[in-house]
Amino acid sequence: MPGIRFSALTWAKVFHRPSLTLTGACAVLVVYIGLLMMSNYKHQVALRESTLKRFRLDVEKRAASVGYFFSERKYDLLAIADSREILSYFKNKSQGMSEQYGLKVNLFVIAQMLDKTLADKQIEGESIYERFLLTDQNGRSLADTASRNETNLLPPSFWERFPMHQADTPLIVADAREGKFEILMRWHCKYRNEPAGILTVWLNYKTLSKHFIDFSEQSAMKGFNLATTDGRLICIHGRERCPINNKLLSEHNASLSKDEFSLISFTTPEGKRNVFLTRISIRNTPLNLLAWIEKEELFGDLSPWQLLIGTGALALVILVGTGFLIRFNTNHLILKARFEDSEQQQKLLDRQVQERSYELLITNEELKKEIEQRSKAEADLGQAYNELKGTQAQLVQTAKLASIGELAAGVAHELNQPLMAIRTLAQVLLRSFQKLPSGGLEEHLKTIERNTGRMMSIINHLRIFSRQSPVSYADVNVNDVINDALLMVSEQLRLRNIEVHKTLGQERLCCTGNPNQLEQVFINLITNARDAITSKAETETDYHGRLEIIARFSADRKHGIEIIFRDNGSGISPENINRLFDPFFTT
């Protein structure tokens, strides 16, 4: 279209559009690389946790194997203590046999059994036990597998720290004696359920270490060892040099939690070392399995955050290089696109103007149709509203006539009483007109006037109530409306022996309303109470119906007038509670 020009702002937008695209692409690439880096970081952390967990499982497996080893040794000790040879010795001794006449033979047999057990109990040709010692209750040696120069009984002070009377299973003791750690097991030899002797066995810690703790594979980076509960290492004699020494262990023993890894740092002549250290209790023993591993051995030289920084630096270099390439290529594409775009702009504008004109034409036609439809709908709605108002007025009048039908019997009885009184008085006047004194005649005439006035009031009120009149609102005294409603139904309530108690305000209770409609509401409420009381009276004896009507201002005089109709009838059934305010609903 001739005469169309693009402003400088339009060209600036076209020029900067590729830059925005490039920026968006770079942002997406940065986010993607960041997600990859975070994913890699999480994988590295998970890999570390998995590696630590595998090492943990290895430690638990070794601890279970050591626990099983000690359980078997307890069974061996119990079997030897209950063996026939040892029981025979203590039986003969209790019967008074002397060493010269048989006891030495028993001790010889016991010594042979102990030597045989010492030789038979092996693991891959290596002895499990180092020594067996049988003593009496006083500590006197009875049988010993050690050579004569090694027969050194433990001093009493050694066993005072480990009393036998507190143990219900073989006692395991790990303690240092003469610069050497020893692991011993002791148990009572009983005769007739009484302690008669003590059997002590020394375990071969070298065999235990080689086959269950495996010091042969220990290195400066990783290792396993037994330790006492008070934090002392148990090392093979002659191999006391361990990466984790007694001093270091005693420093961290209190803070070292069981079944968890603790990272401790210490300095050696080779430099600073970071070691993961843990200990696991060996079941039913006073020992712990101590395991350590160098942090670098477990996780490598680089930590996850170092890998994250390296990956980020590499990604940044790649991103910058890619950005320069994309920028160069984008500038070339921008120049080419500008030439092509200038040729297409005119065609595009013409097509847009035609399409927009066509859309406006269609929209105008649709608006015209919609206006016509709305005008017709408003006319139909007005007609429907007028019909609805007429129908509502007819329904209200019908409801009034229905109320009059219900009140007809009561009104007839209400009129019948004054008529009977008038008739009776008229007959009396006819029969005794001459005989009556002037005062009696005046009294009868006043009675006739009062009863005829009452009849006129009832008939006039019934005529006003049934009249179809337009609804208007004015100031209404609620007390007067309640009294008018009771005038219409009081006879029906009296015939059904229903007591009515009114509590109306001493002052005028005025509100804005329609007295005719309010009276219809009050009559409906009273007749509902009448029906409920009558229904209950048919099923219960010694029942007296009661209707209480209260009209008063609200307590704070801000919420209008309170009008309460309360009866002691059968009440409203639960299924009808939610339908109380439905129009024209009745039961």
C-alpha cells in the first residue's frame, strides 16, 4: 500500500529481535548446562554415599564373622568343661579319692584331651588356641597345655577385674600382660551344679586376625583391627605399628559413635591425613571391630564441588565460544532477513487490512442479530414477569381462601354462640316483658348489643381477610395483628382444649409491613401448632396442649421485633426441616 513507512522504533524492534532470540537461546543453554552440572554433582555425592555404604557393609560382614568365631569358641569351652573326663575327675575328688590312687590318672587323661583339642582345632593348618589351663577354685593348676617354662599362672589381681560370678556365659577377657595383648576365655567346671574348677583358654589372635580381620591386606590407606571398649587397640605382637595408634584412638574414643563413620584429621611425618573411622560392636563380646580408610582412598583426590567448578569452567568456555559463533551467524541472517522482510511487508499489510475489514463486517452483522434477539428476549421476559405476578397474586388469594375454608367451622361456631345468646334473651323479653324491671331490661339489651357487635367484628374481619387487595406497606402494630389472628382461630383452639398464653409487649410493637399478609402468616403458624398438638393428643394420655405466643423487641433493639410461636406438640419431622421455607410446601 503506497504511503506506508516504518518508524525508527519499528526498525529497532526488528533489529533487536535476533538479539533477543540469541539471548534466550543462551539462557536456555545456560540452564541446561547448569542442570547437567547439578545432576553430575548429585551423582558424585550419591556415588560417595554408595562407596561409603559398601565399605560399611564390608565392616559389618567382618564383625559378624568375628562374632561367629567367638560363638564357636564358647561352644568349644562349654563342651570341654562338661566333658566326661573333667566330670570324672571332680566326681572322684568329691568321693575322697587321693591323687596317688586315681586322681593323677584323671588329670593325665584331661591333659591328653586338652592337647588333642589344641592340635585338632585349626583353620587351614593354623591353631585356633594357644593354651588350655584347668585350675581348681583356689587357682591351683590341675592341667596345662603350656610347656613348663611358660607355666605362669595369672595373678589373682588380674581376675579381680573380671569376676566370674557375674557371668552367665563364658567370660571373654582382652587385656595387656607383660607388653602383650591376650584374649582369654574362662568358664566354670561344675559338679552337681556347684563350681568345682575353672577352665581357661588362650585364643591365637594371629589366626583370628589372618582369617577374619585380614591384616595381610592392611595398607596405610585402609585397615581393620580389634579394640577394647575403652579404646585400646589389639595388635599382633611385633606389629604394633598401625596407622591408627592407641593415642589417636584414645583421643577420639569418647566422640566416636558406634555404627557410624566419623571423619578425623591428624598430622603425621608424611603430612596431614583425613581418615574415616568407625567401630562396630562384636555381638556378645567386650570387643569392637575398628575400621579406617583414607578419605582419598574412598572418594578420590577431587571432591564433588571441585568437579562442579571444573565442569562449570569448561562449560563456560564452550558457551562463550558457541556464543561468538552464533552471534556471527545471526548477524548475517539478520541482514538477509531484513531485505526479504521489506518486500513482504507491503503484501502482508494489504492482506491484513482486507482480512480485518471482512472480520468487522461479519462482526457488525452478528451484533445486529444479537440486538434483535436481546430485544425479543426482553419483551418475552417482561410478559413472563407480568404473568408471574398475576399467578403469584392468584396463589396468595387461593391460600387465603384455603385458610378461610379451614377457619369456616370455627367461625360458624364463633357466630353461633352470640346468635344463641341473642335468641335466648329475645325469648325471655317476649315472655316476661311486663314482669321485668327496667334495670333487667337494660342489662339484656346491652348483652344483645355486645353479642351482635362481636358477630359484626368477626364477619367484617373475615370479609377484609378474604378480599383480594393490592399489597401495600405501612406501619403495623404487631400486637393488633396477633390478636386479630387469634380472633379467627380462638374457638378452634378452645374446642381442642389448647391453652393459649400470650406475652405481648406493653408498648406498641410497630414495624413496616402488610397487616393482611402478616395475619395470614400468624394464622398458618397457629393452625400448624393446632394440628401438631392434636396429633400428639391422639397418641398420648394425660396430655394438655399448650401454645405460647411472645412478641417483644430484640434485646439490643437493633435487630427489630422477635415474634415466637412455641407449642408442645409433635414437632416437625427431620426430613421436613430443610423444606420449611419452600414456597407452598405443606404436609
